[in-house]
Amino acid sequence: PSLKESFKNDFFIGAAISKSQINQTDSLSNALLKKEFNSITPENDMKWEQIHPEKDSFNFETADKYVALGEKNNMHIVGHTLLWHSQLAPWVQNIQDSATMASTIKAHINKIAGRYKGRINTWDVVNEALNEDGSPRESVFYKVMGGENYIEHAFMLAENADPDAKLVYNDYNLWKSEKRKGVLRIVKNLQDKGIKIDGVGMQAHWSLEGPSIEDIENSIIAYSSLGVKVSFTELDITVLPNPWDLDGAAVEQSYEQFEGDPKMNPYPVKLTDSAQIQLAKRYEDIFKLFLKHRDKIERVTFWGVNDEQSWLNNWPINGRTNHPLLFDRNFEPKKAYFSVLALK
Ligand code: XIL
């Protein structure tokens, strides 16, 4: 049985797909996608800089194919993402006044969510609006519109443009108790104002060491207590050292200093058996928790189909060989795949 079959009564099993996966429908990668997954997210092709690069210019070519691919294969189709400070078109970053920002957001959401009305199952409406301590991130949207009101604006517009789509707030490190408070503030504020929000998306870029199962569980419970569903929207488990976890030296934002350092790339050819086992155990623990809370969880999406596709080969350090997913570079299932399936 495949992942999607095994978990069909629990939650959707998704994968992020890249431009080449959207275009090469007869590839090995797409065969695996169709066999194992019943939901897709566009890794980059609906982000503002891609889809709306200039004020009056939209680029729907890949996004159209993406939606058609999902429909053809009966998948739960995710739109990612309407509003994000990163991978934002430069022309938006130059907007200076609140009214222009509000009308720009309106034009963007109406055009994109409107184009796919009734065809996108879930929109990540706002992505990464919080700092690590739960305070609002001072993005260009926040600064120019003078507060978190841009979030309300975005959710209202999304509902209007596509009333049937599920609407999600998505962010990373949402297992942290301080950041959790920020999510609760955003969700409650929308609900108090009668604005629709259906879910919280926990990105889930995790490692072998953390976060703890307890922190993840506390977040699932906290978010679902507000009546919204929780999704794990970008799951991957890095097996490589993170520069910010290194001993000693204060490590700054620029990690080029580590590029090419063999210590930072311990598995350049293949993952050792002991690391395979550790990864399998970590995925097992995580999926055990997901199953325990299956009534609160809508979807579990991996950030990529196989290890070769993973952004973690180039983040936060370029040119490493990471092994964060359930399928290896030959599209073969890893131990972690079997440890997850064995739970069913
Ligand atoms: C990543 C993509 O995987 C990369 O290809 C791209 O270069 C940068 O963005 N949080 C998100 C995703 O919401 O959109 C990001 O995707 C990973 C972090």
C-alpha cells in the first residue's frame, strides 16, 4: 500500500513540486507522486515574484499547469502563497503608502485566487508574519499598512475571491510556545472580526533532535482548541548540522564560511545505516503523534518528493547532500518510509 492509501482515513499526504515536476508529467518523480501522494503544493510557482513580477504583468503558465495536474490526478490542491515578505516582487517592496499597498494586495489576491476559483482546495493566505517571540514581523506589508490589519485584509479578500477554498495561516517554528502566542492572536483576531480562517499550517522544517514531540503536541492542541484544523505543510527532517547549533562562535546570518567544509556535509554519497535508523525512528515518532491527533489534522505535506529535490541541499548552506525525505535519490523508499507505513 502507498502512503496515501494507508493514511486515507486520517489526513492528506502531500508533496511540494517544483517547476520541472509540473512540466515533466512523465518523469519518475511524477510516477512516484501519483502513486504515493494525494495533495500537492507548488514549491515556488505561485509566489509573488513568479506569478506577478510587475504591476500589470502576471505569469500563469506554470501555475495553470500545476492546477491541471492536481485536477487530473484528483489531488487536494494547495495554493502557496498569497502574501509573503520573501520571494516578493521588488516593485511591491518599493510601495510607500498604505492605500497603494492595500489596493495592490487587493489586485493581487483578486486576480490569483479569482483565476483559480473553485479549483484550489486550500490557500496559504499569509506566510511567516511572525517573529520568533510571537510579535509581528516588520514586513513591508506590516510597516506600510501600519500593523497587522493587512492580515485581515488578505483573508477577507481571499474568502471573497474563492469562497470554497480553505484559508490557512502558515509559518515555521510554530511549535515554540512564544511564537504560538502570536498565532493565537492572529487567529482570534480574525475570528473576533468574523473573518474566515480554517487552518494553521505548521511548516515543519525539523531536525533529528528537535522540536520535541511534546512541543509539537502542545501546539496541535492549542491551535485546534480555537476550532481550526492543523496541517503540517512543509515537512522535512534535516540530517545535517545546522550552523546555528554549532558550539562556540556566534554564527551570523551568512553561512558561506561553511560551504565546502566536509564536517558540514557528512553523507555526500549515501546516508549511513545508523543515520537511516535514526531518521526512521524520528519519522515514526512524528507520525505516531499525527495519528494520535488525526481528528485535528487535515494534511501532512512533505517539502519535496525525494531527497534530490529538497531545498535543504542548498539551505542554509549551499551545495550539501541532505537526506530529509522518505524517498532517496533513486526514488527508492528509505527505512523511514517503512517505519511510517508500519504504523498502519
Ligand atoms: C523554498 C523553496 O523550497 C526553494 O526552492 C526556494 O529557493 C526558497 O523557498 N518556507 C516556505 C517555502 O514557506 O515557500 C520555502 O520554499 C521554504 C521555507
